[in-house]
Amino acid sequence: MLCKLAWGNVRRAGRDYLVYLLTLTLGVTVFYAFNTISMQVDIAGIDEEGLAQVMGSILGDLTYFLAGVMAFLMVYANNFIMKRRKKEFGLYQVLGMGRGRVATIMALETVIVSVVAFVAGIVLGVGLSQLMTFFTASLFKTQIANFHFFFSVHAFNLTLACMLVMFVLTLLLNLRAVRRTKLIELMGAERRNESIKTRNPWIAIAIFAVGVVLVGVAYYRLLRDGFPLTATDSKLQEAMNQFGITTAMVTVGTFALFWGLSGMLIKLLQSLRGVYWRGLNMFTVRQLAAKVNTVCFSMGVIAMLLFLAITSVTCGMSIANVMNENLERYNPVDVSQTYVYYTPDTLDYYKEYVNPSEADRMVLADTTVDLYPAWHGKGKSADNNDETGKKVDIADVAGEHVQIDSYLSYPFGGSNPSVSAGEMCKTMGEKLPKALGGSNADTMGLFVTPASQYNKLRQMMDEEPVSIGRDQYLLTCDMGGELGDLYTKYMAGGHTLTLGGHELKPATDKSDKDTAAIANSAMGSNPGTVVVADELLSQLNLQPYSSNLLVNYKQGMDVTKADESIKYTLLDDLLVDGKKPGSWGVFMTRSEMYTQTAQMNGMISYLAIYIGFVLVVACAAILSIQQLSNVADGSRSYRVLAQIGCDDRQIRHSVMAQQAVFFLFPLAVGLAHSFVALKVIIELVSIFGDMSIGGTVGLTCAIFLAAYGGYFLVTYLMSAGMVQAAIATRYSE
């Protein structure tokens, strides 16, 4: 009997359960689909060892956090349902039904709705996970050779566990509400007068103006200072403090905007008398003012959450796209090995902070060292071996190779660079790219490289050599984007450079980026290099900074086998007169870098989409439930409007206008915050390449906004139905 009654209640109150059901279904769908990542990786042909386990573990842990967010939403939605049905539960008790039986009916209703949502969510999640396999393959640049339908028991169990926690929490809160609420409160819930409070409009306008000023100043500070990521070590703490102030200003300003919104709306529309007195606009504005007062804090939170969702998705996926687009240029050879020379600052740091005895074994290099013999068992050779102890000789796999020596642009023992991007910008009257402003990269200046090594690298890449005279220079940079454009503009303008008292003219009118990489890397290895004639470089006595050995495997050699043969290579210290002039840096194969970049990009994209989608759904669901509660509270007002002759169409338009403000205003504020933040991020990323929000990023954002708009549509349709029911009910006290 109770089961039949519960089922009938769910069918009859279907509209009340719609937002609850929709949100729970979406949660189950997303939880299941994203936690099948380990199976998607296998089917997509990604054979990187441990990748599926790492991604599965990270997404699984994140699911628990997001499940907590969804649990809060479910409780919030359930409170709305309880509020709508208080009179019904009171009527059960008046008819003689005990509280225990009422609680049982509620529990059965919760079970029915939860089971329906879980089944629907799993069905949708299974379908979505099949489609996501192709998305995973595209992210990791692989081909699906043998696609087949799959079902993940692990994802099913994890989703079920999260659902059970949310179900138990909701059930306990429902039982608590029934036990503590008095019968007279249940029966009189609909008759309780709606409390409408309005603030002093002039105070509200003043607070609103303060919010606008705070947000505007925060925008200016962020656009001026940027993010503290590019600050030098000495200025990092100060930059972090300033960024903290900016963050506090935009946060406080956002809440002030919403706190003062009601007064601003009233005064603004009252000044537009032709609009204010038209139709039900006066009623609509008063309703908005009253409701904004009670939800200003939650609207501020929603605006900030939407800002985080939009920014994380757009930024994360766009950076991943930039890395993918430039990956080939960043990795010119099959394998590269870096050797970094000690500078006076390095020696001082070791003496003071690390180990003075270790510093005694270090020496400033007055010349570069030849790296290839150390790899191939000659000269200052290391005992190179793999896991089995077998001797490793790079000569077994090496074909063409070249060593690129990079020098600082000041003499041995000096400290002030002769060539820097900042000085170039001053010469041209241009602004320094924000990513370099005050950073270590600009403080260090550009590197200097001999033309013979640069041309040998070009020959390895099937490019013609470039003629560089003794009084000429060429600027190279593998990052492209804004930084590469700066160097090209400098050379095209015919500007000279001065090195060691020698004035040099540009050899060409365009900076090279396609053959400028000096090591395999994920985001570029050459932020700026001056290529000069060998005979000039030999006279400048510049401080060596690094050497990079770039090697291509022998023609016809299997890349995978070649990588494996030198994978575990260990190199002993290179010694000059018994002392170390430097230390070995990064050893990287091209295939390994491709794999690592694909992993990182895939992880960034998945986390951005997962977090972003849940946050957007959470924000939309909170707004939806708030608006449905507002309509339920104001049902008597709409009934009175109908009784005094207002047209149903006007009443529906009033409801839509109110809900449009509540949905669109937080979205507009979140988009404004995101626009400013993305402008700064784009300026940072522009030194690596052009950042685009089209393609996958645009599609993802469109899906998120469609979900947000979908909640708005569902909310309006449910509200219109509630208003129609209120109007149709005979008014009586």
C-alpha cells in the first residue's frame, strides 16, 4: 500500500522532482563516463605504462570531492521538494497516519527517484563513455584499431557508492525534517505570508558603486601586473602579495555588486518612467529587489564559480592546444642531452647554502666541452650502462649529430647582459611582452651561438645554411608567437646590436623559429639567441652557459629500439683538471617528449572538462532551485494579479524576466572576470604561440552554456506550470 502511494506521489509531483532528477542523472552520467578513463586509454591504443592507472586514480579522487558538491546540491533540491509538500505530509497526519509511516513514504519516494536517476544516468554514461573514447584518442594523438563496446565495473561501483552516500544523506535529512516539524506548521505552510524586505535604495546604490570600483581597480591591477608566475625570485613574494590583494578586491567587489543590485535596479528603472509603469514592470522590479536581498551571497558565489569553470576550461584546453600545435618544432631531433655550466652565482650559492666542499670541486668554465665523446666511450667517458649492466654506446644508434653551445652575452666573470629583449623594446619604442617583464629570462638576456653550429643544425633539418658575416647577426627563437614577432620586427627595422664593442647589423629581416630549437622540450628551449660568426665569437671571451648535444638516429633504425638501447644511460661527471665545469642536464628523446606532452595535455583537458562541467551544473541547479522556491513563495501574489485582471501572458513574462536576471547576471559577471583573466593568460601564452579558444575549446564551452541554458528553460517551464496552478486555484484564506 505504501509503495503504491509513494509511486503515485512521484508521478503526481513529477514537476517538483524534475530538477532533482535532472541534476542527479547528470551527476551519475558524468561520474561514470569520466571514471572509465582507464578502459578508454586501453581501447584508444595508448600503451604508455602506468598512464591509465594514474589518470584513473586522479579522476577517482576528484570524483569524491565532486560527489560532495553534488550531495550539497541534492540536499538543496530536496529542501525545495519538502517545502512544496509540507501541507501534503501534514494532511497524511491529520488523516491518522503516524510520522513513521509518513517517513516511510518519503523514503520510498527518494528510493524511486534515486533508482530512476541512477539507471538513466548509467545508460547515458555508458553511451557517453563510448563517444569519449574517440575524444581520448584525439587528445593523445592515437588511432583506435579495435573499438568494441565496454562496460566498467569499477566506474559503476564508484558511481554507486557516491549515489548511496547522497541517498542516505538526503533520507536522513528528510526524516529529521518530518520528526521535528509540528503539524500546524505543515498544514499552514502555504498560508504563511511571504516576507519581502527591501533595503534603503541609496545605501544599496552606494554599495553597488563601491563594488563596481573595486572590481574595476582589480581588473586594472591584474592587467597591469599580470600573474606572479613571471616574477624574479627576489620579487616573487611581493608579486604574490599584490596578487592576493587583487584577488581580495575582485571577490569583495563581486559580493558588493550583488548586495547593492536591488537598490540599483529600483532607482534605474524608476528613472525610466515609461518603462517602470508599463505592464507589470513595477511588480517585477519589486519582486527582484526583494529576492536579490535574500540571495545576494549565493549569487556572488555562483558568479565566482562560473568564473572558475569558464577560465579553467578555456585556459587549460587552450594551453594544451598551443603545446600540441608547436610540439614538432620544439622537438627537432631523436634525442638531446643538455650540459649546464657553472656561473659565479651558482658557485656562490653552493658555498653559502649547499655544501662548501662541493663548491671546491666546481670551477667556472672558460670554454665549452665536447659532449659526444662522453656518450661514446672516449675521452672523459662515463661508465654508461642500462639496467642489465650492458655497456651503452650512443655511436651504435647515432647518425647525424651537432652540439649547440650557448654563451651569455657578457664576458667571462661579468654580470650585465649586452643583449636583452627589454633593451630591444626600448630601442623600438615597444612594450616588453608581459611574460618577460621583470622575469629571469629578460634579466639573463639573450644567448649567443656560433654560426657554424647553427648551420649544421639547419642541414640536419634539410634547410639551407645562412650566411652570417663578421659584422652581422641573426636572431632565433623557437617559441614563436609574440616573442618571435618582437625579434623579427627588430631585425626588419635594421636595428644594430653591440657585442663586446662590436656593432652588428642584421643578416636577414626575419627571425628564425622553425630551426631554432636547441633541445627537445615541451614548451620551447630557445627564448632568444644571437647567432654570430665563429671568428667574432672567439674574440669575445663570453661566459659559457650550456651545451646541447642533438642526435638523430641512423637511417632505417627502429626508433623504439633505439630509445630503449640508451634509455638507462648514466653519465659520470665531466672533469677539467680534476674539477667540474658544470653538470648534466635534461636527457630527452623525441618520442618520450611526445608521450609526456600527450599525457599532460590529456590530463589537463580531462580535469578542466570534468571540474568545469560539474561546477556549471552545480551553479545552474542552485539558481534553478532558488527560482522555483521564489515562485512557490510568491504563488499568492501571482494569484492576486490574476484576480485583479492581469493577463496570464503578462504574468509569465514577469516570471521570465525575474529568472532571466537571476541566471544572466551571475553569468555576465563570471564572463567579465574570465575575459580579463584570459586576456592576461593569453599574453603569457603568446610567447609560445597564438592561443585560440576555437575548436574543441569553443565546442566544450558551448556545451557548458547549453547545459546552463537548459536549466534556465526547465526552470521557466516548471515555474510557468506552478503559476498556472496557483492562478487556477480558488483564492481563499
